[in-house]
Amino acid sequence: MSAYRDEDPRLNGIKTKIRVVPNFPKPGIMFQDITTLLLDPKAFKDTVDLFVERYKGKNISIVAGIEARGFIFGPPIALAIGAKFVPLRKPKKLPGKVISQEYILEYGRDCLEMHVGAVEPGERALVVDDLIATGGTLGAAMDLLERVGAEIVECACVIELPELKPLHVLVEYTECCQ
């Protein structure tokens, strides 16, 4: 659930820059396209700044970004709050030794991987992605980090479709915004 609930005036600017593409990638899907947000430097900066304002001073040592769009928002957040960035990738994308977490999707199974040793027990982690849909990917990311002893502080997404906790999102999808 969105913690801001449109209280911050920057949220409307962010929300208006997210394009909704009907029937993509398949019929019935209302695709939330953040590429239009990235094309607007002010909206992109506002997005990162809102997250940084929330997480600065919370003793977070890891920002874990989920492939691929978590790689867009995660690194600038990590740099701004003084944390390391840990990429959570699809299978066979990371060289060297990895730890994996499989998860179930509506249409099958998938997997996230991270480097062995990237996260130490007791580190405080923020998980970042662009959108929360069913929660499967975020759940797998949290499971993966918890398996190596990290404490999940919160999950942060730009766009929310359903509810999942602990979660912080900037923009909640509504039919009126198409």
C-alpha cells in the first residue's frame, strides 16, 4: 500500500509519466511502462529522491535490485544512502558461484540468483523493483536474502497493483489514470 497517498506533490508528476500500454505483452494486460518516466529527468530524480528520503538514516547496508528494472532504481538509491548494490538476476547471468531461489508465477516457474558472499548475515536489506504485481518475485527476493541471514527492512516499488507487506510504493495503479 502506498505510504504517501498523494501527499507529496512530486507523486502526481511521477504518476503522469508512467504510460499504460493496453494488451501488452498479451491481451488483457495493462502494461505499466516506466520508460516514459525515465525520459523525464525531473520525474526520474523525484522518484529516486522520494526513496532516498525514506531510507536515508535507516542503517540499510544493502540495496538489492531485481532484474531488470530494479537495476535502474536500485543503484542511485544505494549510492545516496551509502549502501552496496546487490543485483538479483535471472539464472545463468552471474559469473562465479551463486545462490538461487525458485518461485512460482501465474504461468510457470522462475528463479533469482545472487553471488555467494554478496550479503553477510545481519546486514539490513532494501529490495527494489519497479512494480509489484502478484508478489512472487519480491517474495523470492526476500527469501533469497533471508536465507543468507539478511534482515529485510522493506521492499520498495514505484508502482503498486495489489498489496504486499513490508512494501513501500510511490504510485498505486488506478483505472482512472489510463
